[in-house]
Amino acid sequence: MPESAQPQRPWSRRRFLALAASGAGAGALAIACGREEDEAPAAPSGVRPAPALDAPPAAPVAPPAPPLVTPTPAPRPVPPAGVLRAPLLAGTPWETSAVIRHSGARGPTVLVLGGVHGNEPGGWLAAETLADIELSRGSLVVVPRANVVATQLLERTTEELGDLNRLYPGSSLAELPMARMASRIIALARHFEAELLLDLHESWQFYVERTIQGTAAIGQTMSAGPGPEQRTIAQAIGGRVNAQLERERELLLVRTRFGRRSFGDPLVDGGPEITGFTPGRGSSSLSMGRYVPGLTPVLVEMGQQNQRVERRAELHRMVVRAALELREMV
């Protein structure tokens, strides 16, 4: 009987292994494998074949993490144009007003103090007229009579009030009223994010004509305290004002030292850290840059000796206007 006509024996595992071990050709193995594949019963319709037991389940694919983005602080809202009044130490015998003029356009804020000492009228008389300055951008905040009781008495201050210009940063819990006022002025500067303070004062003698030493002989001078513009702003303001003056006696001199102490580098450049204070004890307005971020304080002193109060007030006003011009606010 021909081989092709012989009945095919069913393939078994033993026969398959024997054939592989005997070295039979790959073709026979292929035929055998092909025959088993051909003869494999088909899966019933609608039945899904079971997955291989050794195949791990597919892991879920996580979406890519979003990139880390530092949120940008929202810009401070621009106040509408107009003039406002805000009380400081409201409801007390020392209540005074802050006058705030907004331009309605985004820009810097300049803070002006007058009447810190009641016997220096040139400063507070000038400050009372500043709210009429038309601004092109930014805001001007003015406290015309910071020590209102002293201005009414025409005295520097009293022992019961305390010296406002020696009490910064002050405290709302302080016993001395002017230490409380100092804390309110600090809060005012922080609230409006003031970048420049002009504290308008008067001395008796002119600095260039002095026959005595001390604060009674620093007329016609400007001094800048710690802040981002400590090295430049007083020189810039003084130069702009001096260019308008004809009398040599009236020229403003920029002082880099105050008394025996140099103010040193601004806090942002590594100056000493201010970690606390004792209520009712502190220093002058030239220290305010250490308590108000971004602020540079400038002390302005006009000479009283043989100089009329109207002229002193006019010179103070020129200083404020020069500062506003440098910031392109007018």
C-alpha cells in the first residue's frame, strides 16, 4: 500500500518527541505542527479566548504631570481718580488726617509728612497745599499735621506726646501718643506701598553757616535713609531744585551722614536685620526703609534763620514737585 494511502496514526506527545529526537527533518516537524494547528478545534462563536497565564496585566498609563509654574501675583488694583481723607488715631485727642490723591493711572506712591514738629511751620504749611497737585499717574499720600496738637501749640512737642521723629516704628500699644502715631504712619506706607517718603522739617541755622553743632544747624539740607534709592534719590531731587534757585544761600546740600552715625547700606544689600522693637522707643523717619519694603526715606530741612516762613514753605513744595517729576507723576 502506498505510504500516502496508509492510514495516518494520530499524533501523540510521545510520538512528537520521538520524532524530534530522531533528527527527522524540520519539514516533518513543521508538517506535524501544522496538522495540529489545522486540526485544533475552533473556539465557539462569541467566546473570547482566555489570556495567557504568564502575561502580566497591562499597567494603566498615567497622564504626564503638568509643568511647575510659579503663580504671578495679581497687580494691585488701580484706585479711581480723586482725593480722599483717612483719619489716623481716630477718636482720640491726637486724631489727624491723611490726604490721599489718586491719579486713576497705575504708578508709584509718594508719602509726605508735615507737622512732625509743631514749631516747624514751613513743612506743614507746604504739606497742606499738596493735594491740589494734578497727577498724571500714581498716588500722593500726605499727612500735613502728623503731630496736630504740637502744631496747635506751635511747640516742637511735649513730654506727654513724645517726639514722633524719635519713635519709629512705634506700636499701637505704646503709652506715648506719638509712638502710636508712628505705627499708624508705618501702616499707611505699607498699605499704599509707598516707595518714597519726604519728611518736611525745619532747622534754625543753615548748615553752611553753622556756628553750632547738632540738629539746630542743619537748615537747607537733605538726607536719605536706608532704602533702594539711598545713594541716589536725595542727590537727584536736590539737583533739580537747585537748578531753579538763584540765591546761593538757598541751595540744598545733600548730607550722607546724620550726627555721628552713618546710615550704611540699605537693608536689601545686607544691612542689619530688624527683628523687633520696644514699644515707645525707636528712631527717626530715616529708619522707615527698614520697616516698609521698597521705601526710601528722605529728611528735608529748611533753614529758619532770616528766611521767611512763606519762602520755606515754597521751597518744601519745590522739593515735593521735583520728586514727583523724577517719577513722571506730573
